[in-house]
Amino acid sequence: MKNVLVIGSTGQIGSELTMKLRGMIPEGNIVAGYIPGAEPKGALLESGPAEVADVLNGAQLAEIVKKYNIDTVYNLAALLSAVAESKPLLAWRIQMDGLINILEIAREQGCAVFTPSSIGSFGPNTPRVGTPQDTIQRPKSMYGVTKVATELLSDYYFSKYGVDTRSVRFPGLISYTTLPGGGTTDYAVDIYYSAVKGEEFTCPLNPGTFMDMMYMPDALKAAVDIMDADPSRLIHRNSFNIASMSFDPEIIYKKICEHVPGFKMKYVNDPVRQKIADSWPDRMDDSCAREEWDWKPSYDLEAMTVDMLENLRKKLNLA
Ligand code: VAH
């Protein structure tokens, strides 16, 4: 990778991925793509090029790819699961009309493309524990429908046109830099904010709701490593299971209490998020990613909790 376009560069993943790539490839052009109303700010704006990059405007994307001689596109434009349930047609347009715009440009201009999938691509009849790499995918959410379609369309462009498409199925991602927007797993971020602020946390999911979760540094490592992987080793492409930890609200709450004595939590269920979470697996089997491109996470729940609490206190001037 040398010249990279990050579409959705101001979102939860994009804001950190863009900075990571700029640190890794100082000689390259790492272009922060954004849409009006979600402009890059601070270091993200000052540390490299930024362009309006609307996935629904193919001509605009093609111009950027030509202008910067882009060799890799990270397509991070998406409505997350809970929001997508309230705006299903918009979610389809962004995720699918946007994707085909990007894949057509990649076909014409020879770019590689990363479009993340998710545990959201699985459904209630997917094996919940040790979810296989190749298994039943009948999601019941629009978000999940778009993620399965993303996997299929990305594989199609690889098989039919040789477009270098690659992808991972992200767990719920936890970070302190940029808040997630409207996901089912967002509670696992919000709980840390409540803990450092000394507030009681209101958990929207029931105890016993297990999902794959991952700390952002591991997610970013996966997003970079898969695009740098030796293509001759890849049996799969779209999309690899990657896992690092699985927990329910009780487990993360008790872990935080070890570091924040007296922290309180209550349950007020959100039926929309609960229904989505109940349809997702508990823990994926990520052996294919480990075998085909040496995937290995670094953070467990303890290490993530220590790092999250420390950095949130600094970010919120509570240190
Ligand atoms: C969501 N955080 O909750 C996203 C993600 C695995 C979940 O796709 O919608």
C-alpha cells in the first residue's frame, strides 16, 4: 500500500485507521475521505490530504482515485446495525450502491478494496459458539443483509474481474478516540465513559448477551495486515472471522469494577438492540485468519480495560 483512500475517515474505525496508515506510510498519500457535515478536524485534518468522498457519487470517487493514484480503498461508509434498522433503505443505498461504485472504480483503475463485514452478517440459525468461517448466514437485520451482500459482491468482483477485494468480520469494536454511532455493541464503549465519569451505567442489553468484542488497536492491525497479506496464501477473502474476546454485560461490568470500585450498573432493555444481539453469535472461530495471514490479537479484557480507563481519563481531563 502507498496511496490509500479511507472512505468514512471520520468514523469510529476510519478516524484511527487513517492516522495509523499515515504513521506507517509517511511517503504515501493517505487521503481522508469524508462527507459534508462530518469534516475531519485537528490532527486528522492537519496530517494529510482530505477530500469529500461520497460513496453515492462514483464520479467524485473516481476523480480522487486518479488524482492521488490510489492503490487501496478502505470503504468504511456504513450505517451501523441499530440505525440501519430505522433507516433500512438508506442503509442499503450506502452499503450496496456505494460498494458497487467503489468496486467498478477498482475494476477500472486497478485498486485493492477493503470493505468490512461483521458478526452482524450471521443470523439466529448460525452456530453460536465457534462460529465457522464458512457457515449459514441468514441475518434478520438490514445491516446483516448488507454485510452478507457485501461479502458476496466483493468475492464476485474478485472471481470475475480479479479485483483484489479483502475483508474481515469485525466483532463489536471498542475505542476511546471516536464514539461509535448507532451500533448494537456500543454499550461496551459507553460503559467505560460512565465508569470514568462516576455515573451509574444503564445497560441496554440483558445479562447473558454474549458477543464477540475487540479492542480497536487489534481491529486496526487486522485491517492493515489483511491488505498486506501474501495473496497466494489466501483461500478466503470476503470475509474472514477474527476474534479476540467474548463477553456479556455482567463480565465487562465486573472487570471494570476491579478498577473502579463502587461503579454501578442497571439494566433498561432496548428491544431493538436486544433482538439484533440475540441473532448474533457468541464467539467466532478465527482459525482461517490465523492460518492464512497470521492473525493474532494482542488485547484481552483486562488489558483493554486498563488502557480504556487510562486514556478516557486523559481525554476527559479526569486523570
Ligand atoms: C454494530 N458496532 O453494533 C457495529 C458492529 C459487530 C457490530 O457491526 O452495529
